[in-house]
Amino acid sequence: MTPASNPPRPRRSRASILPVLLPIAVLILVTVSVGSWLQLTEREAIDTVRTVGSAAGDRVDVEATVQSVDAAARELVLRVRVAPRGTLGEEEETAPVADLSLQTSVATLGDLEFEAHERLATRDVQVALADGSISDYPFDTYETDIGFRALLGGKQVPVRLLFSNNDVLFSISATPTPFPQAAVVRVELSRSGSLLVFAVFMIVVMWALAASVIIGAWYLTTRREGLVWPALAWMAATLFALSAFRNTAPGTPPIGCAMDWMAFLWAETIIALCLIAVVLTGVRAALHPDDTHHTR
């Protein structure tokens, strides 16, 4: 008798893959669209220049741009470019006609002095921050006042402030503050949207890794599999990789910040305890194999 041959396996229809691929393609398209919109929104916020002060023809323009924010030191670096307009300037408005003094707000560390008929150079000044702490990372917020008052040849002249931000890690809002013969803004700083999204993603990943280790430890301890070296290596690697992953947080937050207490410290503790429990259970199972087989 001729042995019966195995029937050919039916080929999976390509049409059956479409219900799976179509939702994935739609999800990717929606994600990319939302991400592009968020990136464009942050780009527009960075490119925004807020204008405060006098619009007179004869005035001093002060272009102040936030270059970087040091939350740990609670200060920011402000790049200041000064341009005298109208009859107050000479050499194509690159030099003042008399000695120019820019008096800054209390939070700014130092006033700015420029000599008459000398080309104006860009200056970097430090501004102190208040009402915030980096220990609240990534939800920390800060406030400060940035203002300028101009004296040309000892006489007060109108001033206009053009304020902008170049630090992509912070979102900055500036509110004009009424002040006679000066341009002052109340500045509020908070972490940028992209940084917040990444920080929340890190928190979710930390708890997901801790949950994975808990499930693996539960399986190994209840099954009494002994010392399963690949599993122990995976747990130990997760323990140390989590520390490296946490250090990739943008803005270099110090240990003990809000993100650590929300996820990192607890995840590290859980993983370490699970690793110890698996080792103890594995050693006991290896030393008493008869008990292990009997319990099975």
C-alpha cells in the first residue's frame, strides 16, 4: 500500500494580514502627526519674540535671549544685545552718542555699561531664579523678573525689550509688568513639553521593568527551578541598566527628585529584593533536591 502523503498546508492569504497591518499603519500615521504637531508648537514657542516697552523713534533696543537655564544653581544665562535707535546711536546704530548705562532688575547680577562712540558688544549676564526647586523635577517651575532701564549721558531715555528663549529644555512665558521709563517682564519657567513626555515615559518604563522582574521572580520561586543563571543575569543586568537609564534624563536631575520617588528608587528596590529572593530560593532548591521533587 502506498503511504498516504501529508496534505499540503494551506497558504495563508495575504488578505488576512491586512486587518493587522492597517491599524498599525493608522497608529503610526497618527503618532507621527501628533509628534510633528507638538514639535512644531515648541518650535514656534522658541521662535516667538515678546516686545515690551517704548515704541518711540529715539530709544534703546535691548534684545535679551535666554541661552541656558541652570536649575540646580537656580539661575539662567541671558545674552543681551543693545542697539541705540534714532538720534541716540551712530555708526549705523552700533554705537551710542554718549555713555550708555543699562540698569537691570534686582534678579540680574550686575548692570551694563557702554562707553560713548564705542561699538556695542553682546554681553552675557546671569539672572537669579526664585520660587522653585530642582527636587520637583520634572514638574519644577521657576519665576524671575527681567527688566532694563537706560541712561544715556546721565539722562533717562526710552527703552524697548525684545525677549526670547533658546533653551529647548524649558518653556518660558513672559508677562509685561508696568514700570515707568523701563521695560520689565515677569518670566515663568517650566519644563518643555518634550521633556515632560520623555520623563513620564521613563517612569512608565521603570515600573514596567520592575513588574517584569516581579513576574519572573514569582515564576522561579514557585516552581523551585533552582539557580537559573540566565534569569539571574537578566535580573542583575536590569538592576544596573535601570541606573544608567535614569541618568539619561535630560537636565541632569539630582538623586532624590520627584521622578526618583515616583519610580526609580522603588523599582531598584523591588528588583534587588526579587533578585535576592530568587537566589535564596534557588540555593535552597539546589541543596535539597529531594524536597523539591517531593513538593512537585
